[in-house]
Amino acid sequence: MFPTVREVIALDSVRIGAPRLVAGESGLDRPVRWVHSAEVPDIATLLRGGELVLTTGIGLPADDAGVRAFVNDLAEVGVAGLIVELGRRYTASVPRVMAAAAQKVGMPLVELRRPTPFVQITEAVHALIVDAQLAELRATEQIHQRFTELSVEGAEPAEVVHQAAQLAGCPVVLENLARQVLAYDAAGDRAEMLLDGWEQHSRRVKAQPSGSGRTGYDPDTGWLVTPVGARGQDWGRLLLRWPASGTAHDLIGGRTADPGLGAPERPVPGSAERPGADGAPDATGGPDGNADPRWTGPDAGDVGGRSVTPPTRLTILLERAASTLALGRLIRRDAEGLERQLHGTLLSALLDHSLPVSEVALRAAALGIQLERRRLVGVVVRHRDESPAAGTEAGQAALRDLADAVSQAVREAKQTGLTSAVDDRAVGALLAVRGEEEPALESFAAALRRGRPDTLLIAAGSGVDSLREARRSLVEARQVAQAARHDPTGPVVHRLPNVGLPGLLHLLRDEPRLQTFVERQLGALLTYDAEHPRDALLPTLRVFLEHGRNKSIAAGAAHLSRPAFYERLARIERILGVDLDSVQACLSLHVALLARDALRG
């Protein structure tokens, strides 16, 4: 919002004084909050910091210690810079002790080699500051007006993100806490360049909030970040990449301006660093009258093409967008809360027969869901992994997010149905399919997986034509989902024919005859391992069977010498009373191992 020292010395009102930078080049990008004229040595006690001090030096101390103390006092209160007009107290140049003291504290010290009306400098700088403040107010008002309208309209997250990107002229990404992209707008950039490897890139963004706010900026990656959430529970992050290019769109009128979300158009410093008579850099231009690119650019605060901190209004924009997203989610959840409860009640009624089927159909129709005379398919969706733990606050939040995603996917696939959590890990849906069954399931799966990594497991039961048979489809979907967890590969939507041997054994894990089979095949070996825990043989049998009964390869995989491995196999044969060269015996043992895994899982 404030001009920098670099910008001030590029103003016409300063340039008529032939300014020359004597010291403190590192502080040229300090913001100038105000301009103050002073001719007394103890002026520092009257300043608050951020001022640009103008002086002729007539009241400054004559001794070196006094001059050094004057400069140090200004630096301690945070003065932005010091401009000294030559001719009254100092003729050829400022004292070397003044230049050395300013250089030591990094405070810009500029000489004016020609008489210069200070009032013109003051008026010009203060006009810049006031204009910037007015532009800031106008931009802030437009931000609040735009996002208030979006809140009232109940805009979807994608629209809120789009509006934020349009206002900023920069890419904006909304992600959840698992670093999965929920919505984005590339602001004219290529989406694949923005989203490729997003999770890894997002985890490298380390934006620490500044002051008491929640928004932080990571200059290494160029992302401005604010959390999204309400009621003390954050559910995502909103990120804005700044700058996306050399310029950003102005909030007012859409004109191109400095990076910084419609920063007021300021004069671009046309200065360059060239040696003066005594080797000091000249602030009036290069030796050929052209500007040095190191001193020019879209923003005087650039460091390597990017300003050290984003403009305040970008922070305001991002936080306002985040609050709109959080409010919209709360409104949608409150509105959907009762409806979601009814969905859960009706699904539970179908699973445990707590309501007559006719009443379920009637109440579903009252919700706008027609279940009669439709092809019905039970679907269960769950995460493949087991984190966070079920029943914990994080686990409940993850389940709610999954239920929201399933409901949204049903709508995007242009299907209708009941959706609700069916246990602590899974969300169930009874889809009333329109058209062909397989394309409808593929459309639903595509909508559900869009923007999410491949961590969701989708299982579907057999389609039925009657609501009375819907329970069978739902139960089958839940069983397939449980079984498919043991299958790292598989189709997009798991169906009963896709369940392999591990899945089949998982479905049969409660069958006493399967438990008896495991005990009969492996009982003796399990007893031996229990008595000799340091010399367990079951892992040896497992690696032998998993490597196709190839003893040499299995020995290498077990990190054992061949004689040692062969001796362990011989012991297994004696304990179990089997011949490991027999294909049939090994097949039985392998099935028993898989069945034991299903029982233990």
C-alpha cells in the first residue's frame, strides 16, 4: 500500500534535485509511511517508524560522534530513509561518517545535489499514499461485495475459487487436509502444469502465518496459504500462487497494474546504478540515459522477480474466499443434515428390516428419490487404508467428507439414490439407476475419483429390480468391499465376479469349516512356532509357496543359504507330515495360509 524509498527517489519532485544514493542500497525497498522534514538532531523521539526524513543538515551536530548518533537514532525507530539537500550545511557531499553509519545500519541515504522544494516531495509522496489507501479501500469493498453475493447465492466451491482467481489474476487451488485438490482455477495457466504432482508440491509449501492472522506466505514456493474451516475445525487449505506472472489484474476496471491485486499505478523507477563522481551510485539513471533492469520492474519490491511479501489485499481476498467456502459448507451441511439422517434411516431400515419396504419407498419418494420400478444397485465406498482410526474425531471427519463426496458423485453422475455411512469406515449408496447398469456405475466412479488419488475402493452388488431385493445388493456390496481390500489391483468398480481367492476366503472367514481347514493344515506348524518363537518356520513356508516352490529363489528371498533353507523345509515336512514336492499338498497349504490371513485380518 505504501511507496518504497526506491519509488520515491524516482518521482519527478525528487529527480529535479539530482538525487544520488550514497549508502543503504539494501533498504531501498522499505515502505515509506510518511514524509517528515526536520532540522533538529533529536527528531527521532518524535517519529514512529516508516518515515522518510528530509533535511538540509543545518541543525545537525558538527562532530562525528553526534552525526553517527543521529543516524543510529533514526535507524532504531525504523526510519525508512534519509534525504539530505546539499548547499546549506554540506556543499560537495554528506560527511563520510554519515554515509558509513547509514551503510552500517542499512538505511538509505540520498543526496540532493540541486535545491529542491521539500513541500513538493511531501505532497507527491503523501498523494501516493492517500491514493493507495483509497484504492485499497475500493478493492477491499469490491472483495467483500463479491464474496457476500457468492455467500448469499450459495455458490459452489468451484465458483468461489474461480472468482478468487479472477479477482487476483493468479492461480487458486482448494485442497483438503490430505492434499487432494477439491477445486482449482489456473487463471489462464496450463492446468496440468499447476496440478501435476500436486500432493508432493503442496507438502513443500511451508507458509507460517504472520502476526495474529491465519494466512501465511512461502517465498520459496510463491504460495499464499490460508486454512479453510469453521467451528474450530479446519477441513482444507486455500492457496494462491503469487505472482503467477509479471502482472496481476487490477480489481477496479481490470487494467494491468503492479503485481498485488490492483495496486495503484505508480511511476516505475527509471533509475539505474552508475558510479557518481566519488564512486557512489547515481539515482537518476544510467550513463547512457537508460534504466538498469536491476532497478526497474513491475514492482520495486521484487527480489528475483517476486516481491518479498504479497500485497495486503491479496491476503484479504484469500481469507474472504476461505470464509465464503467455510460458510457455504456449513450451510450445505445444515441443510443436508436432516436429509442425510433420513437417508441413513432408510438404508438402515433396508438392511435390518426395521421398516416395511412400502414405507421405505414412500418416504424415499417424499425426498424426491424414486426407488420403485427402477433398477437398484447397492454400492459401498471406503478408503483402502485404515487411517485415521475409526471412531476418532479425525476418523469421523474423514467419514463425513467421504459421505459428502459420494452424494456429490451421485448428483454429478445424474443418478438418484440413498447415501449414508453404513459403518465407521464405509459409505453406502442404493442407486436407482437410469439406463444401463455398467455405464451408470462407471459414471459414478469417475465422478467420485475426479481430483482424488487412487485411494478409494468402490464395490457394487448385483443389480435388482425390486426394493425387496435391495438388501441383498447392499449386503453383497459391503462383502465385496471387505474382500477387495485384500486385492491391490482390480477394476474401478469391484463386483462379485472380480473377487479373487483372497477375497473369497475373506467372505468365508466366519465359516467354521474354513477355520477347521486352516487348523488341520497348519495347526502343527503353528504349535511348533509358538514353542520356538526364535525359530519360527511359518515365514519359511510362506516365502517358499509365494515364490512358486522354487527353492533357490525362495532361499535368496529369505536371506538364507541354500543348505539352511533346505534344512528348514525338511523340518516343515516332518512337522506337518507332507511332501513339499507335491503340487496338491503345496496348494492346500497355500490356501490355508491365505485363509489364515483372512481370519486374522
